[in-house]
Amino acid sequence: MKAKLTPHQRTAMGLSLFLVVFIGALIVFNAQIERVPLRPNGSTQFAKATVVKVISSNIGEDENGEMQGNQVVQLKITSGLHKGQVCEAQSPHANHAGAYCVPGLKVIALVNLSAGGTLVASVYNYDRGLVLWVLIGLFFLILCAIGGRKGVTSSAALIFTFVCIMFLYIPMMYIGISPFFAASLTAVLVTFVSMLLIGGWSVKSLCSILGTAAGILTAGLTAQIFGYFGHISGLNVEEIETLAYISQNSRLDVSGILYSGILISSLGAVIDVSMSVASTIEEIHATNPSFTAKQLFQSGIRVGKDMMGTMSTTLILAYAGSSINTLIVLYSYSMSYLQYMNGYEIGIEILSGISGSIGVILAVPFVSAISSLWMTRSEIKRPDLQRRR
């Protein structure tokens, strides 16, 4: 007799099948997109290299204490078409770019063949790949070691989120799809898969998904409405020149990127709040099945009040941290209120941080209402809850 699959096993199988099909579709989708490289010359490439020796160096500190200057070094190319070859290279250096070369240093070089067939190279930057991958690996190791099974599923959800952003969200915008629609679709997919990985197929997960969708859409719409009246759009960002150049070789809608980014940046906080509130209401309902929908809703609001403050603070601090250089400039030059409050930089940061926080705050009543109504009306259909009682 065939063994009957448990709900958890059915969810795992269904989710695995979905991920296989989804990844396959992403591969096909991205393979059809033609991109224009920044350096169209096929003979020019980035390669790993090791500094053999420093031939000359005039690097020193300027009056501001910044390291600047130029070096001529001998490099041994360790990857790419010219692997194993040794050549001289220029190495311009400053605190914000280049590398201060010493023998044995691992660097990234830009290499090319001159018209006479000689290998020409320049040092681009330090080779940071290994260090960054070790840091990423350490993060996942700690997450899985401390979180156990939940840590593993959280890692899988995080990897899926990264894949969606890099190979769905950005490519969709690149080929001309509305940035707001691309962000909304990505947010729904990320929320759906993350909730199922973390919470399994349950009323709690479905309530969290619906509450998250409502919260991030509210954040995006709030940003668009106040951005319209405040005359703020994606055309006001610092990287507009680079984005405008990219849009000349693609269908990228530069003006909509800002608002789609707000949806993506607020997604993590809204997911956290939604799952926490839904989990709490489920536990209360399982422990006290006599509670009415109104009582469950009130419990969810009470629990969510603390999370509103902490998660809103998290978002505001994240935006403040990313714009700390701007804040230092404002403080140092004693800029007037009329100057800084009406500048694009501060306006964009306030718009992003406050809109995302509004999405987090409103996710609490959204999830509380959905969970309390759904769980009280689906009591007979939830044998797992009956067993827990």
C-alpha cells in the first residue's frame, strides 16, 4: 500500500517543482535579452593578476591626508586569455580607487593587446573576491548553525530573493516593463516562496502573504502619490546620467525606478512584521479557540504595536545610514531649512523611508484583519489546529 504524503512533504514537493520550472524559465528569459557592454571592444578584459615587483612609485599624501599618485608595476596575469604572461602596468591610486601595489598583492587588471601585439595593462582595483565570498559563506554558516532547519530555509529564501532581483526584476525593467509592475511581481514571488519555505503551506503563511502584498503596495502607492505632489521622480537621482545612457540602449523607464526600488527595499521589513503577527494570532487561536475574530484582531494589533516602532526605526536608520555623507554635508555647512528640505537628496530619502515605514505600519492591521477572519472561519477545516488543542 502506497504511503500517504504528509502536508509538509506535499508542500516541499510542490515548491521544489515550482522552483525547478521557475529557474528554467528565468534561464530562457535572460538568454533572449541582448545587453550592450560598457566596453564593447572584445580584446579588452578584466583579469586576475599578481604584482611581481614595483618598478617605480610616486604615491604620497596630499594636504587632506589622501593617498594619491601613480605606480609602474610588473604583473603576472593569472586568469583569462593572457594567463601566465608577465607585463608592465600603470597603477593609479587614490583612497577611492585603484590599489597601492606591493610585491605579492592580488589585484584585478584591465588588459588589452596594442596594435603592435604588445600586452598593455592597468591596475583596476584590489582582488576582493575571496574576502567577500568568505564573508558571505560565514553569514550563511552562522545563520544555519544558530537557526537550524529554519536557518537553512531562511538561507534558501534569501538566495531566491537575490535570484529574483538580479534575473527577473532588473531584466524586466531593462526590456521596458513598468518598474512598478516588475517590483510588484518580484515582491509577490519573493513573499510567496519565502513564506512557504519558512512557514510551510498553512493559513498563517497565506495570511502573511496577503498582508505583505497589501503593505508593500501601500508603500509604493504612497511614494508615488507624494512624489507626484512633491515633484520627485526617478529623474532626480544622482545616477541619472548613467541610467539615461543605459536607457538609450534599452527600454529602461528611468522615471519609475525610484518607486519600484521603494517596494523592494521595504519588502523585508513588511514580510517580518506580517509573519510575526500572523504567527501570534495563530498561536492565540490554537490556545484559545473561543476567541472571536474581533478579539484576535485586537491581539494582533497589540502585538504589532511594538513591531511597528522597531521595524519603522530599522527602515529609517537604514536610509539614514545610506545617506550619512549627505547628512554630514548638511550639518557641516549649516544649510538652511529651506535649502535642505527642498533639495532632491533629502526629499528622496524622506520619501523612501517614510513610505516604507507606512507600509510596515499598515501591514499590522492588514494581517490582523485577514488572519482573525480567516482563522475563525476555517476552524473546522484545520485539523492540525484541532490536534494542537
